[in-house]
Amino acid sequence: MSSKKIAIAVVASFALTSVAYAGSAVAAGKTTTLNFYHDKKGWDERFLAVSTALNDGANIKLKPSTFADTTIYQNTLNQAAKTGKGPDLLTWWSGYRMVDGAKNGIFADISDVWASAIKAGDVSADLQKQFQVGSKTYGIPNGVSFWPMFYNKKIFAQYGLSVPKTWAEFINICDTLKAKGITPLTASVDGAWPAFIWFEQLLISQDPKLYLDLTSNKIKYTDPKVKAVLQIWKDMIDKGYFTAGDTSFFGEAAVALMNKGTMIPVGTWNNSAFSVTGGLVGGKDYDAFVIPNINPALKTQSIIVEAGAIGALAKGKNLAQSKVALREWLKFPAQAMWADVSGDGVPNPKVPVADPVIKSLSKYVATNKVNQVQRYWESGPVPLIENGCAILSAFMLGKKTVDEVSTEMAALSDKEWAAWTAKYGK
Amino acid sequence: MRTAKVGRHIFLMVFAAMWLAPIYLLIINAMANTKNYMDNFDWAYKGFQPLPNFKAAWAAAELTPGLISNAIYGIVGAGVSVALAALSAYAVVALNPKAKQVWFWLIYGVNLVPIPMLLLPLFDIFARTGLYDTRAGLLLVYIGIAIPFAFFLSRNHMLSISREIVEAAQIDGASKLLVFTRIFLPLSWPALGAAFLFQFTWIWNDLLFGLTLTVSSNVRPLMATLSTLVGQYSTLKLPIVLCVTLIASLPTAFLYIVGQRLFITGLKAGS
Amino acid sequence: MIQTENKLGRLRGNTPRPSWLAFRGKLENAKNQRRKEGFGTYLFLVPATIGVLFVLLYPVLRTLWLSLTDTEGAGVGKFIGFHNYKTLVKDPILLRTMSNVAIWTIGTMALPVFLGLVIAYLALGLKGSAIYRMIFLLPYVLSGVAVASIWFHIFQTKGLVNQFLAGIGLERYQQSWLLNYPQNTISMIIAATWSGTGLIVILFTVGLQNIPLQTVEAATLDGANGWQMFRSIIWPQLKQIRAVVIGTALANSLRTFDIVWVMTQGGPSRTSETLGVTMYRESFLLNRYGYGASIAVLLMVLVVSVSYFSLRGGLKRENSL
């Protein structure tokens, strides 16, 4: 009995102190401190850097808290919607991943923030639809990353290889590297999710419209055009182009692979691994190119784009200030700060890109009007993507044939799309 | 007889060597020179720089608040749970309550529940009652989870305490509490000590409760903080991460080396 | 009880009483005794029970309730009766996940338990046995994540097992240990064996040391050799500690989650999923809280019933000594 009484007293005093600190700002003076939850391990410093820009511009400070496990992070926020207790700002994913949170009142509607930012030229209107559910917008972009092919420039030079303009040239590079004892390409099933990387890449290189139709359920996974792409993938797997499925290609592992000469298709958020962790010089030691089209009849190339989201908790205590913070985040000072600390691209077109690799890549994409296509991860009902990756993993490991994969994916797709539309409409 | 003994030694030495191999791996890679280290976790000697790696590890993982938090959770959590477990084990063994089996399974039963099942409902309660991200809240959970196995061990040991001693004390008019403190406690302290060590280690190494129920770096237990260091966005090199693991494991390793004798006597049924 | 009866006997001078009076006397004594025992006894039991219920009560009740709803994501679910359970029985992953649970259970019996017994038996009485036991116990102090990470690097395709095989000329046995079934499950069982055997060695050592020396000496005099000694003397004497070891090992192998989640996340392609992983996946990854809860209930029922039947046999009883 007594231990419980003590516990209640302790709990009560803790509760009182936390209530006193919550919402801090108003009583304390001019600066508002907003609680910012995220699951990007190692990015605390980047967010704190942005915080200094927000402080200068709007007297708002960020207090970032890292959640080490992404699944626990998502579940914490799911529960936050129900209990009303949570952060002021949070990171999330765009596209279909926002739907559940938007419909269930986790994210606040920030369409007005977008309207103001678009008007000021701080963000391109094209990006907005990735953060929309229905007619309302629920997040701002947390950096915008392309998924090019990173390659080792020195090894290319050593073997007389140059950036491929056609698919045939690309395959030739793969064959050359393989002949020299270098595994040409990375692929992984580690964690299941990386399985979609080559799937989406080959689809958009064949035809971006095919990809878009497939992911919006306009055509089926059993369509012969989809099967043809799967067959191309299978041929590459059988030729031994890819690294073993249990290799990772992020961070330190990416640098190790890069140093060996393997080409790595990964988001530009991984760029700092090469430049900072690996100490490689962009443009000299390594660089990136847009993967050429398989189908030579296509006029333009395509590239996968990944946009993370930052949103405000709808039931947050400091909602008004949170929205101010989001607006400020899109302005030049904060965006420039982000470009500086992350070495990645930013949504604000006015910010000059410092990193040489990102700079030349962005310039290429703009000049050649490369199609920017939303990542597979954000492009469909969540259970379809998650369970789909398990099926694609088996394919990558040679455990399923093209027909088996397309049939199973089609069945899964039908089931999950039906469940999704029943639940969320549209 | 002699050859049999030699044979046993050889068998045991081979297995012991196999057992130590992964620990060797851990150490050799934790002490490696980080300058040239790039995802090459293997047997080879890669330099030996324990001091710089330890320093980097200490700073990167904010080990000072982490170790303090863990010490509090471990000592208080294991201590309180063992105390409460001892009291209930005594009751079940010596005081003849009704429905003994029910009490046993009720208290031991928590040990059988899969931990992920507890995570979200506890988070739910914690968020609603303000216990989320507090040391007190996490402690309450650790105590609750640690009681069952401590209870199991204590009961097992207490059953071997001779009934005559207890009855003699009762005839002399000793109260229940006195019988507990004067007879059972002194006789069971090896078992209680062993239980403390087991539960201290469990609490010290906990990851899931720490991840789910806390978020601030000064409340978060050590393993949860450690897991923020690895991942696709991480900029820390593997030797530093392994160093953090090593440092984090030293206290428990030390306790076990010192307390090894305690196990054997503590789990003995006869005394 | 004995105390009171003796007192009464002395008071009444042991003269025989009419039976109904004697019966009423006994009843009153029993009631007095119960009241005396009751109050204090429960005071000892209550703190631990509260501690345990704090962690147990709400989660178990909530999980039971959730399993009867279709709660998903951040929304509120509605009551759907046993629908989740019906879906679960038809779920194609159930067969795979239960076979993995079976493999883990058999593997845990075959490896840590068997090996633990062998090591404990062989080390008994040897000089330096304490050092051996210490070495086997050392992995126990490492956190689950550390153990899983080390072994992941060992079993990775470019990892140390394959390197070792190449080093001794056995390249043809190289393979992706973690990417194929059932090698991935077996690899993880090896990792779990590494970390869990030490504890079992200790437990069996205790059991072995409890065997009375006279029994062993008598058997030796009778001419019992090693194997006979083990089978007829040692093995039966280990009954109680065996129940403890097997009971806890079984419960843990059924709930396997930590190592699998860190090493393979139940993959690739869900081939190494155990029931605990499936539950985590449905609840945490897919946010299907209702369905995940039904898997949790299944797992709980499995663990509790297996534990009950395996512990019941060997647990010491309070009244038998």
C-alpha cells in the first residue's frame, strides 16, 4: 500500500512540473520553444541549426527529440492524436502516408502557410500535391531529395567509362565493372523496404506513365508491360549485377561500397555520408547521374523524388506559433541553413546549392526538364507497400518467378486498394 | 580417471574459445582506428586506440546522464522489486494464504506476457496520466516487470527453509514480520542477491520500454539512447558505436564477475 | 494450528467431548486462525500484486478488447466480435510463423538446454570450473541489440562465417545465411544460444550440486558406470531444476522477438517471422491494432498453457517438503 502512495505523490509532483513547462513561452518572455519530435537519428544538430534561423526571424526555438525507432515513433503519434498529448511539430512522410494522420486529426491543416509561401516564391506549387489529402495541405517539405545513381568517378576514369546516355551504355558499364571484379550495383532487402528501389527505378526508366498508372491502380500488376519490366529486372539479377541482399548501402556502408567502385542508387540525403563521413570530394572522387531510359523512344528522363514532411499537431497547445514556425521554415534563412548542414537539396528555389554534386544534379534536372516522380514508398495504400516489399524481396532473392510476383502483387493490390477506399474514400 | 578429466578440459576449452570469439570481435572492432575504418567488421587487427574511441563514444552517446539514469533504474528498480518479491514469496511459503496457486500464477504470470503487447497500452496510460517521459513512470514499469522472476527465485529458495525453525519462532510468539526479518531474510539473502543481479541486468539492458515510454535524453535509459546512434542517417563510425556498447556492458559484467559465487549459493535449494 | 490445538488439549485435559461441541470448537479455532493469518498475510502479498497489476492489468484487458475491434491507425475502431480471430486462422502467414515457433522451441531445447546440461555436467568439480562458467555467462550481460548486431555481422553474406569457410577451403558451403529459409532461423538460434546458454549452465550446476553425495557414492559402490549413473541417478534428481529450466526456456522461445527483429525483421519476405514478430509487425508496422491484438492473445494463451503444463510437473509444492 505505502509504496503505491509514494508512487502517486511522486507522479503528481512530476505531472505538476511538466504542466508548468508545457507551452513554456508565453509566461517566459518573447521566445517560444516548440517541442519537435522526429525519427531521423543523428539529425538533432541540423534541426538545431534551423532553429537558430527561426529564432532570428520569428523568436521561435525548436526543442528536438529523437525517436530511435521509426515504428514506435509512428505509434506514439497515432496515440497522441487520441490523447491530445504530443509535440508541437513533427516529421512525417508525404503522399499516402499522410492520409491516416490527416483523416484522424493528427496533422493540422496548413493550407494557408502554403498559400503565403507560394505567393512569396518560397516554394514551388508543384510540390504541394504531395502534401495534400483531399483539398487541404498538411505538411511542408522536409528537404527534397532526388534518387540519382552515385558513382565512383576515379574508377570510371580508370576503366574509360563515362556517364551513360542510353540504357545500352549503362548495361555496358555494368558488364565492364563486373569483368573487373567489381559488383556493379547495390540492392538490398535489409529491412524489406529497400526492395522497392529498383522496382520503381526500372518502371520509370521504361515509362513514367506506366509507373503512375500502376501506383494509382489504373492498371494491374499482371499487365504485360509491368511483367516486361520485371523480366528486365530478373535478367539483371541473373547476370549477378547486384550486391548480396543483406548488405546495407547507407552511411558508412555506402562509402565502403563507393570506394570499391559499386554504383549506388540512393537518395541525395545520403550525400553527406560520402562527403562528410567518407571524406570524398564531390565532382572529383564521386558524382551522380540520372539513370538513362530503357525505352529509347522517351523524350525526357525521369527521376524519383522523395519529400519528407514536417507538420504541426492539430491538437498541439501552441498551434498558432507552430504554423508561424512552418512558414518561417520555408523562408530563405532557414532553407539556406538546411542546405548548408544537410548537403542536400531544399524546396526553396531561391537558395543556391552549395554541394557540387547536388548542384550539378539539380542543374541537370532543371535544364533537361527531367520528370520528377514521387517515390513508391509514398505512392499507395500503406499495407500494399509494406507487404508488397516482402514479395519483391523474395523476387530479388530469386525465390519467385516473374509470373508469381505479378500475380501475388496483383492480388495484394486488389485487396488493399479495396480496404483503403472503403476506409478513406477516394 | 585422469584421461577423463583431461578430456573434459579439452572439450570445455574448445567451447569456451568459441564462446569468446564474438567478444574478441567486439573488442577488436571497438578499439579500431576510425580513420581508415569503413564498414569492415572482421577479425583483423585494425589499430588499437581505446582512449580516443572511448572519449568519442562518451561524448556521442551522452554517457554520463545515461549511466546515471541506468544506475537509478537498475538499483532502485531491482531493489524494490526484489524486496516486494521477497515479501510475497515469504507469504506464499510460510503464511499459508488461501488459493496459493492463484497468487503464484498471478504474480509469476507477468513474466509470460510478450513484452511488445505491453508497450502501446502502457504508453496510452502514461500519456493520459502524465507519466510519459518521467523517471518515476519508467521505474514503476521496471518494478512491475521485475517482480515475477524475483518472486519465482525467492519462493524456490525459501521452500527449503526448515519448517521447524519457523514453527519454533511462531511458538515463541514472534510476529509475521519478525519471522521474516529474523529468519527468512538472513537465510535467503543469496537467492535475493541472485535475483537482484538478474533483474538489475534485465533492467539495465532494457530497450523497448525505454524507447516507448521516454524521449528526453536525461530520462531515457542507456540502450534506448544507444539505438539513436545507428541507422541510415547516422554519421558515427562503427567502432565508436561498439565502444558505447562496451562501456554500457562494463557495469553488468563487473557485477557478474564479483557476484558469481552468489548465484551458485543463491539458487541452491539446501542451506 | 499446531500451537492452538496443543493449548486446547492442555486446557481441556484431553477429555473426550461430544462430537458436535468438538466440531464447533474446531470451526472456531479455524476461523480465529484464519482471521489472524488473513490480515497480516495479505499485507505481505499486496504490494507485489499491485506492482504487477500496474503493468499487467490494463494492457491485458485492453489487448483483449482491441482484439475484438477493427482499430487501425489513429482512428477509433468498432466492435467486430471474433472476426479478427477468424481472419487469423485463415492467414497464410500463420503456418510459417507457427513452424518458426516450433523450430525455435526445438532448437532451444536442442541447443542451449542440452548444451547447458552437458557443460554443467562436465565442468562439475573440475579445477577452474568457475572460470569456465564465467566465460559462458559473459554474453548474458550484453544487451539484446548488441548480441544481434554482432551475429548479424558474423552471418552476413560478406561476413565472418563465409570468410572462415573460404579460409579453410570450404567455399562451396558459402551462402547467404540470413537470406534463405531455414538457415536464417537456425543462424538466429545460434546467436540466441550464445547469449542464453550461460544462464542454463548455472541453473543446472545448482541442480547438480544439490544431489546428495551419499547417493552418488552408493551408486559408484554398486558399480554404476558413467551412463548408468547419469540415467538412473543424476537425471531423476534433476527433475525440479529441469522443470525450471525447460519452463523458462520454453516460455522464452515461444515469445522470441528481440533477436529476430534486429537481425532479419522476420524477413526476408517474412520467412523467419515468429509469432512475436508477427504480432509486432501487424500492430506497430501496419498499425492494425485490432488484428495485432488477436495475435497477442493467441501468443499469450500459447505461452501460459505451455508454461502451466511444463512447470506443474516439477515445481516444488509449498506443503511438501
